[in-house]
Amino acid sequence: MQSATLYEKLGKEQAIKQVVDDFYTRVLADNTVNSFFAHTDMEKQRRHQTAFISFALGSPTPYTGRSMEKAHAGLNLQPEHFDAIVKHLGEALEAHHVPSAEINKIRDRIANLKQAVLYK
């Protein structure tokens, strides 16, 4: 029998949507990174992020968005921006009672994306 994916363990799309909403509340309150979203349709961004995170955690629904490199082109993100985003996602996951072991797995997956988004 196959073990459950992180997507399933967290509660699938509805639970991930709640985490994403919490995450963006934190991001938009942080002057380190909120300027990157000044001209962003946040409803669309939330839907996109929910789909991306769902897929990254094992959703059977394919991700059809842009590559990480293209999505972050022209932003010139620095390590402090990346670290702030990871921090806010971790806090949002904690607030939704995701176990520490699962949060660490998610952070490990995100760490693999760092070079794809920095300095673009």
C-alpha cells in the first residue's frame, strides 16, 4: 500500500488554500517582501500559489504555471527575501497545526528552489 502524500496528509486543496491565505496575510504585512506584490492581483496569486503548493506536495492535478525562473524574472530576489518567504510559510503551516516533521519536509523541498528564484 502506498503511503499518503504530503498533499493528502495536510488535508488536500481546501486545507492548503487556508494555509496560503494565512501565508499571504503574513507576507503582505512584511515590509521585507510586500513590495513585490504591490501590483499583483492577490486573488489570482492565491489561486496560483494554492495550485503550485498542492502540486509540489503531491496533488494529482498537474501544475500548469510558469517555471520558477520565469515567474521570478526581473525581481532580483535576494537571500533575505527568500528566507522571509520560507519563514512566513513555516509560520502559516504551524498556525494550521501541521506537524514539525512535515514542515521540515516542505522547507527541504523549498530549499531546492532557491537557486531558481534568486538574482533573476
